[in-house]
Amino acid sequence: MKDDSLGSIKLDTRSVNPGQWQHYRLQLEEGQGGELEFDVFLKPAARSWLVLKQPCG
């Protein structure tokens, strides 16, 4: 038995705000017009969180 792909999406994780839920509804690539609707919660590792909270520059 072979599973057929319905399509794929790309999500730049740098655009996801850490520590809060975000809702997405994205068009599937090569998905014949299909969409994927989902929620994301990004919880970085403790060390990464400290780096993210520091100002750049």
C-alpha cells in the first residue's frame, strides 16, 4: 500500500512568535487547491529562549 501526498506547506519558523499560539491556514503546494489549517505553539529550549529575548545589535 502506498500513501499519496495531498501536498505540502512551508512555514518559516522565524515568523512564529515564541510562547504564544498562532493559527495558520495555508495553501498546499502541489495540492490541487487544497488548504491546511493548523495551530502552532513554539516553545524553544531554555537556552534558546534566553538568546531570543536578548536585543540584537
